Amino acid sequence: MPKGQSIMALHDFWIMEQDGVPRFCAALWDQRHCKQAVVRGYQGALAWLRPLYNLWERAAERVPLPAAGARVEHVFIAFAAFDLFDHQPEHMLGCIGELLTQAARMRASSAVLGLSAQHPVLDALQRRFHARHYRTCIETVCWPGENAPALDGRPPQPEAALL
């Protein structure tokens, strides 16, 4: 693959069906070869507390903080779509678990998934996988003289892999 390209293949996509009905789909997108996050350093007490913090994180089976200068080894759970009409979050959590297992096989320490703060399985996801969350603001924009896009009341679903 040419340097700087981020190509996905069919085997990167995951679909879960139940009784012939698609319930979940997502892609595991490894962009580490073209889009990297590198830790430049830590400030204040975290700079010298990081080793102790990492001992705690490892004991709790969570992801430790990388050393200054190290690359953050993460992949993206991209293009995620969920059928929540069955109101059974364990289906989605099982699929996310499979994606995380595959990410670990790829030697990624974590995975990034964008979800709305109002997503009905967000709390269960955070409890089951010790997920960390980062808040952001999504705004709609338009060209001058045009009407702003109309939203239909559903929570926006951010796509972190494209940011």
C-alpha cells in the first residue's frame, strides 16, 4: 500500500444479523500508517505520576498512558450503525467486544468510536469496556445566504475516523 493511503478491504467490515435482519455493522479501520497521534509530553503532576497511574491501569485491565514521544496505538471503529429497535444492548456490546478482540490482534491498545451523548447504549458500553469518553460539540454550517440544514430530532452520530 502506498505511504499515506488508508485503504479498507471487505474483511475490515463486520455485520451482525439476527433472524436475517442486520442489527449492527461497523468497520475496524487501522489508520496508524497515515494518521498518528504522538504524545509530546505530560504536564504537572501527571509527568511524574504516570508510572504509578499506569500500574493502576494495568491492574484494572485498562490502557496505560504512553510514554512521551510514543505513538498512541489506536484504531477506529468506523461507519458504525445500530438497530436498537430490539432494545437489547448486549447485541451491540458483543459486536464491539469482537471488534476490540480483533484490534488487540492488530496490536492496537485501544479503539476509538464516536457516539452521541444520547446514545441508548453509551452507559452500558462505558461500564463493560471501561471506556473513556471525550466530549465535543457538533455544529451545523451552511454557505452564506443558504438555510441551515434541518435536523430531525435524532441525536447526531459523530464519525471519529474521518476527523
